[in-house]
Amino acid sequence: MFTQIEFCDGVIESSRFITEMLNLEHGAQDIFIGKVRQHNQNRDVVGIEYEIFTDLARKVLSELCGEARNTIDPNLDFSIVHRSGYLSVGETSVLIIASSKHRDEAFRACRFIIEEIKHRVPIWKQEHYTDGKSEWVQGHALCQH
């Protein structure tokens, strides 16, 4: 089993992480790339600042990978990378790669990880708006706004 969890304050080099996910027994990789969007809840966004409690975040992400292996596929491999600091609109904030023998398991695992990050991992984001204001945003699953 391969698990790579990283936090960085610079650009996420997606190709590097895709290349490092090499399991010749696996025929599927599902890749989720989260980006800072320009509009959220009817507000114009200029950027987001992420704060991460890295030691605890690493522990929780490791636990999530274990849960996915227990419930979806024991042979899943993962690469998870999350940015910290200030990101402008359009920048990549998170990269998740789930690798498995088959696509269904890879898709399900990738979806599970991103949804649980929103609820359980100590990562906070503060949106900055074009009107000069900012607001801390709560994590949520499957945009309900």
C-alpha cells in the first residue's frame, strides 16, 4: 500500500504525483483537482487563505485512507496534497489521487476522501472578496447552496 500525504505553500505539480503513483497491479487512477473558484454563494472571490493544523491533518488523512481501504478496497493507493497560505482564483488547492485495480473503487475512494476532508480534516479557509471583505467558510459536502 502506498500513501503519500503532503502539505505545501507553493504550486502543486500534479504531474509529479501522478508519475509517483506507480502500482503495476492497478489499472485505474481517479484524480480530483480542487481549484479556487471566482464566485461562491453569490459573492465575487479574489482568493482564499488556507490554514492547516498539519500534524493532526496528516493523522486524520491517514485514518481516512485506512477507512477507504476497509470499506472500498484493501489495495487502494493514495496521494493527497493540499495547499496552505493564500491562493488566487484559479489556483489548485487540493490534489487527490486514488489508485486501484478497477475504476469503480478508485472513483469511490477519491470521492470519499474529498467529502471527508470537508468535514473532518483540520483545514480552514478564509475567502477574500472583491469588496475587500473576507469570511471564514465552513466545510460542507456536495454544495447545498
